[in-house]
Amino acid sequence: MAKYFVHLPPDGSPALFWRPAVNFAGLTFHFNLNLLARAIGDDPTATLPAWADLVPPQDYDFGEGIVKIQPFAYSPQGGNVHRPEGLPIGQNLNRFLNDPLLGDRLDLSLPFYDEEVKLGPAGGGFFRKENDATAFHGGTDFNKRPRATFDVCAAAPGRILARDSENGRHGGTLVLSHTSPSGKDYRTLYHHLDITTVPRELTIGVPVRRGQYLGQVIDVSIIHLHFGVAVQGPSTRISGVVIPALWYFIDPWGVYDYYEHDSRSHGSYLPPENLPDIYRSRIVGAVHTIHWGSQPLYETLPVVRQTESYAQIEQIQFRGWSTEVKPGIPASEQGQFFLWLKSDPDPFLVSASQTEARFSESALTSILREAFLHSKQVKLEYHYEGQVRHIRSAWVKA
Ligand SMILES: [Zn+2]
């Protein structure tokens, strides 16, 4: 059963039950599920076992003041008060985390193109097996092995909400805002970007497409992308203090349990080995216990998209690059093939690596060329590499 997050601090020190709010690119984000649970009306005494005592209320700085709130945690009677247990997640929080967009799907794509990108070893899950203030990680880490930087892209269509103007010690952050079909706002956060690789035109308010290139991960320490998803909780009043509608990090993959694995020597959170892999299904906001069977992104697919409908090809272009003519293939076709669709200013490309393979070349460039010559409409399947759309397959309408 999913539980509230409880830190297990070193013996003798006061218990910590949450991570403080953190600023990213000038915006405040909260990690405190206890506060969120109170804001949406859960009662910590409702699920308290009869034989247990709630831990003492604790101060929480919500950015505009400090409020004392009751953590959803208890000390087993006669047990160690510094080893509290988290209560099961209550009805209201459960409903909220399962459906943070009030019926709309959190329709997120993976925030990168590279198939080699994997779930990070440190903080790959939403919690880490550590006792410091960062143990509630609030996001998902992605990295390459061996370590290398990689391109980051927008996980959903939206707008630039905030961006750092320069790199800090661990790079900078870009925050996007998104609106679901029913008008519920949510945010995605891309941390550890090399701000010098973020396109200049991505200024605040600028719209971005799903899959649009946002920049590269910065080449420091463990090169990784920290990807966060945040939703807004309701405003509330606690002990006479008005708490505004705050932005909380939630786990879009729906993992809210703290899993402590005795056999692990490192501090990472990793899933057990014998449960199904939720990463094979689409991402929804859902409260799951741990469901990972292996490194969840081990067989990550690149983000593949389709043009919305059939469209006329307006222009095609071959750019030859090889001086050597291979038997049976015109020199121009040994290079790159570009194609423009009507009312879309940016080209699609059959890349050099694809044109090098004879079968791909005949299957894509010649079909597309035929479609162009006979004014037939096409629909394309493609993926982004940087800002370039690479065609993977094509449909042609008779
Ligand atoms: Zn991280």
C-alpha cells in the first residue's frame, strides 16, 4: 500500500517528515505530500492504528510563512520515537494522485530522443534510500551509460514558463506550463540543462511542441536530466493560516511507496525484481506501489510521432554528399532527402544513415518521390533529432 513519505533520521535528531520547498528558475515547488493531503481534506487520525501515537506536529515553511502541521506519521507505542512510520495514503490524496488533472490524462512523452537514455541509478525512483533532506527526490533522473550528454525535448505541448539565464554549479532549469483539454494546468521541469544549449528563442511565453528540442544536459558530475512534473493543489487554511494553491511535485509514473531493499549496498532506490514493468504502459497519474521488474527504461522507445493528417508534398530536395557513384543508384540519392508538406514551413528528412541502407532508401525516398510526382497525399511517422524531423515511415493515399 502506498504510504506517506517519512524520513528516518539518525537516532537522536528530530524526525524530518518532508523536504523543504525548492526554487527552480525562480518558481517555488513543494515536495510535501503531508501538506497536500491536508489541503485536500485528509485526516491523519482517520487511518491511525489504535495502538499507535501520531508524531508531534512540525513546522513547515510554505514560502510565505511557517505553519505547524501534523505529519501523516506515527510512532509505534513503546517504539523508537525517532523511527516513525508513514500512514497509508488517505482517500482524498489517493484520489488526487490517481487523477491530478480531474479526468484528463497526464499525456507525457519521454523528455529525450535517445534510445540509449536510461533511468538513472541515483534517484531513479521517486524516493531514495537516504536520510537527508533530499531523500524525497521529487523527480525522475535519466542518464546515459557510459556517461554522455544528450538532447532534451518537451514532454508535452505547452509554453515556456521560466528559464534560468545562466548555468549554476549543476546547470540550469527550464520550466514549461501545459494545459489539459479540460483546462487544468500542470508543469514539467527540466533540470541540469546546459543553458548555453537552450535555443535563444525559447523565451518566457513562447509556445513549444511536444518533442521540441529544449537543450542539452550539462556535462558535470553524473550527467543526467532531472525531470519533474508538478500540479497545483487547492488553497486551504491550517491553524488559521491561509495556505495558497501551491505547486507540488507528483510522480507521473505513480510510484509513491518507499521501498527499502536490504541487500543493496548503495543508496539508490531501485525496484524489486519480480513485479511487472509499468514503464511499458502509457504514463498516467496513478498511485501504484512499486511495479518495476527491471530497469524500467531498459528498452525505451524513441519518441515517435505522426503528422496529424494526410497532406500534399509541396517540395522535395536531394542533397548529395557522396562523390562516389554506387552502381544502380543516382549520385544525388546517396545523400539526404528533404521533403516539405503543405502549410508546414519545416522540412522532414530521410537521414544519411537511412539512405545509406539500400532497402530503406528505396522504401522511403522513392515512395515519397513517387507521391510527390503524382500529387498523392502522405502521412508521415517521424522522430526528432535536435530540431530535425527524421522520417521513419510513410503512408501514401491513392
Ligand atoms: Zn534528480
